[in-house]
Amino acid sequence: MKIVVTGSDGMLGCDLTLRLRGRHSVIGVDIDDIDIVNKDVIDYLIGLKPDFIFHLAAYTNVDKAESERERVHNINVCGTENIVNACKRLNIPLVFISTDYVFDGKKETSYNVNDNPNPINFYGETKKEGEEIITTMLKRYFIVRSSWLFGRNGKNFVKTIASLAQSKENIQVVDDQCGSPTYTRDIAVSLEKFLSSEKFGTYHITNSGTCSWCDFAKKIVLLSGKKTAIIPIKSESLTRTAKRPRNSVLNNSLFEARFNYRMPTWEDALERYLLNE
């Protein structure tokens, strides 16, 4: 099978490409190859004649997105529409990576796939618009919402905390936002399952279990063998440009039932990540 992965140089893109190579013919596409905002990308992708496209390319800097709205919209909405048009003309399936940030975080329990999106930041709004383009224009698609990604190739919370723990006696971390940390190498395993499936639709896929950012940081420090103290603080004490949902917990039950697969726990994933699995 010939597969195109957009955003192949990114954190998830690298792990997914690594996972699929050897089993399939994988073509990684990133900004150095072609800009997805440019409509030329449609003919470019058609010329590659893939059987499947994983669309991972996106603008993901949540705070900066509030002041770079035109650029974010161009990449996350217009760029996605270009990829969708290519899939439509090729008549092939699309996998689109979305986010927990399409929800407002006000729900008391975990979010199901059919809960109504209501983003509270611009990044989340553009990912919601991307989802809507896909559901309107395509019949053969997999929309995957995930959360709190960490992996080898790119900046992430684990790297930040581990680095700070090298030199600081204490680190302040919010304790009133909850979610499921997700290892990009693990989610790549789940994404591969779509290649042999016709069970199209929207899915939530994260590592199992939940925690606060504060608990996540404590676990990182503990597994790293450091003595740094993690000090819990409230979200209001941070001066961030973009709002974050308090509850980012996604319910994976639909994916688990349809594909008979459960993601490892976030603690297990973190330990493997820190051990350089």
C-alpha cells in the first residue's frame, strides 16, 4: 500500500512514518516538500497516487495562534480543505488528527465522540472547522482526537519538565486541568489499524488513564530520579494568551470496541519514553 503522511517531520509524523515503513511504501510530506496551504498540493498529491493519506500537518502553537489567526486558519482550515479535495479526487480514505481542544472542558465526565464541540481557543476552533470540512466532503474518513502528546521529535511537556528538573529546586505546575498524556509511538500503533478497516468515523485515542498536569510533572520527576519539588498552582495564576479546557479527558470506548484494542496506560508510556524505548 502506498501511504502519504503530511507533517512527517513532526512529533507524531516521525513515529507514524517509522511505524509504517517496512510494511508499506510511505511518502513523508512536510513544508520543505510543499506547503499544504498552496492549492498546488492537490495536484502534487494526486501525482503521487497514494492509497491512503494521514493528514498530520498543522499549526499547533496554542498561545501564538491567538495573534496569528490568519496563518493558523490558512494551515489548519484551508490546508486541510486542500488535502480533503485531493482525497476526494483520488477516492481514497483520509485520517485527520484533531484535538481535545475542540471541547470547552466544562463537562464533568470524559468526552464522547458525539459530544458537541465548543472550543475556547482559536487553535481548537480551526481544528473543529477542519473536522467539519471532512465530514461534509468525505464519506471515507477517520477523525482522531487525541490529547497531551509527547514524543521524541519535538517540544513537549515531558522534555520541558525533565530539563527544568536538572537545575530547579521547584517547579510550579497547574493542578486544575486534567487529561490523558499520550505517547506518539503508542498512538501510531492505533493509527495503523485504520489501514485495513472500513469502520470510518470519529474516534478518541489516548493512552489509558488520566491525571492533572501537576501529577504528570510529579511522575516525570520521579521517573527521572530528580529531587525537584512540583508546586501545584491554579490556571488563573498563569498569564497565558489562550484559554485551556479544564477537562480534556477523552472516552476511548468506541475505538476500543470497534478495533478490539486498548492503549497502554500513560504511566507505562512515560516510563518507556524516558527509558529511550
